[in-house]
Amino acid sequence: SYVTNMAATMGRNLPVLRRLSQVLFAGYGSTGRKKCLHGFLTPVSCPSCQQKCLLRTSIGPLRHGDYEYRDPQSEDEVVNITYITKDGERIPVKGKVGDNVMYLAHRYEIPIEGACEASLACCTCHVYVHDDYQDRIHQPTEEEEDMLDMAPFLRESSRLSCQITLSKDLDGIEVTLPQATRNFYVDGHVPEPH
């Protein structure tokens, strides 16, 4: 019957549908912007979304932050980033094109909380972007600015690290963690990719 066929089709395509809906809802936000997370019109037209295997099911669905746990496949993909902790420790990391700055920090256990897991509902991933890279990053959305308004120690260079996606233009970028953030996890919990 029609219902049985539809159920079988949905079951086979569930990982693709689930990941596509995550990308669509995370990228479009509540304002109805029609762009993927990287600024392209749709995830299908975005090289980074395609590179992240969003449409491939042989490896299963990607979870938020999974892409950042994969190493660069070639030197052409490498984007170097330096995280500077609140104590002044410099942590150089070899990222890749398409990496999310917050999730990449989680991979290397750099203390950026990210309580809302990149859904623009908190400011716990607040960082300062080095002045040399301010013009190379897309302008913050209204939603990001609203969350930054809640961040303590706000500066002109403040951004939410969950909203920064690495590109070759950002090679060598430095992001500094503020002296304090408005933490949601008071028990020391560290979010895991889901």
C-alpha cells in the first residue's frame, strides 16, 4: 500500500533527512534567511556542506561537531588557528576549511563551553577575534549580536565562536577567550557532539 511504501522510503532515507533538517533549521534561523551555515543559498550549493558529506549516507549521519573531529585530507584544506586562553596560553591548532571554531576547540579540549551547541541561544562560546581578521569574517547576524549583548567583557572584536567557519582567508587567525563567560553548566559538564 501507499502508506507501507512511504514508511519504507522514509526509513531508508531517515539519516539524510535528519541531517538535512539539522542544517536547514540551524542555518535558516527564526528569521527565515535562506542560507546554509556557510552563507550559500542552499546546503546543496555549498562546497563545505557537500564536503561534510551531508548528502552521503554510507558513513551515517553527521552529528553537530563531528566534522571537526576529522583531520584535513590535504594541505590545501589546512587552516591554522591559535586559541589564546584566559591565562594567556597559546594553543596552535591545525584546522581545515569548513571547521566550526567552537567545535574545533571542543576537539582539542580548549575551554569554550558552547552550552546551546551553536543554536544562537547563549553567549558561552564568546571569543575575541584578532583585529587583522575582523574584515575577513562575515558580519554578525542580528541574532548573534543579541546573544553578544549578554556576554560579559564585550569588546568590538567580540564574536560567538560557533558562528565562525574556517576558510583559507582565515589561515593564521587568533581567537582569545575572555576572562569569564556567562556559563550555564555550573557542575563542570562539557557538551559532547550529539
